[in-house]
Amino acid sequence: MSLSARRVTLPAITPIILQKRVIKVYSEDETSRALDVPSDITARDVCQLLILKNHYIDDHSWTLFEHLPHIGVERTIEDHELVIEVLSNWGIEEENKLYFRKNYAKYEFFKNPMYFFPEHMVSFATETNGEISPTQILQMFLSSSTYPEIHGFLHAKEQGKKSWKKIYFFLRRSGLYFSTKGTSKVN
């Protein structure tokens, strides 16, 4: 048989982004549901899918949680995160789980930002001389591309040392900075 007479058919290669995967999502009562999802599905999309399948009311508090028992951590998976990407970071032997449940504080940062950044911690890098209140600064931050400066004390461990030290930090658009002169804004 000549080479031209043989026909080899290769399976179509589906781009990874379009491939589907089966994920298992647990409820608080430890029951689980398997879902066949595309690789590019976000956490919010998985929540929407489960809300529809379970006939729940969507009050925007449904959330996916990543449970990592080997390190004792549970974290909220943010709405924009790709679920398959989160799962790909898990080790094969680990007994990690995805949980679907309500988190009433999910959007609390946007509803009440002052709970997270008290007035004494917020200012503009360029001084406003009190013309704009810290509450207005945060509202501007949340609704535009304006970046306030967040500042306050944090505990940090110096490289090579075992003890922690209380240091005054500044979070600016350009990065995280600390002051060697107490609460002075001079780095």
C-alpha cells in the first residue's frame, strides 16, 4: 500500500478555552452536584447556573468558596475568577472542595466602604485641605479611576528576623510603601 492510499484521520483539537469539564460543587449540608462547565466559566456564572438549577432566588449573595483543609483555609472565589483556573491550582492528592452558599457580606465593601477604611486611614496623595470628606473620597474611588491613599499601621517582619514590628504603611496607586519616620508621609 502506498502512502498516498492511506488516510489518517486525526481527532479535531478543541481549544482549551472551549473544552468542557465536570466540577463538583458542595452545599452546606455536604450534598453535591456535578456540573459540566466550559473551561472559561467564571465563579459568578457557576453561581447563576446553580441558582437556576436549584430554583433559588438570586439576591446577589450566592457565592463559591474554595475549601482547602490541608492548610486550614477557606476563601471566597471572586465573581470574575475562572473556576477551572482555581481548580488547576489544587494538588491531585488534596481533598479540596468547592462550596456554594450565601455570603451576605459579599458586596459590603461597595455598600459601606467606611467600615473597611475608617476616615483616619483615607486621604488623597495630593492634599485636599479638607475640601473633600473621606466618605466622598471613597465614593469617588469606587465610581471612577480616582485612587485615594490608604494608610495605617501594619505589622511586618524584617527579612532574616523572627520578630514583628509595627510600621506605618501607605497604599498608593503605584504600590505599597512604608515610613521609617513614624506616621510621616516621607518614605
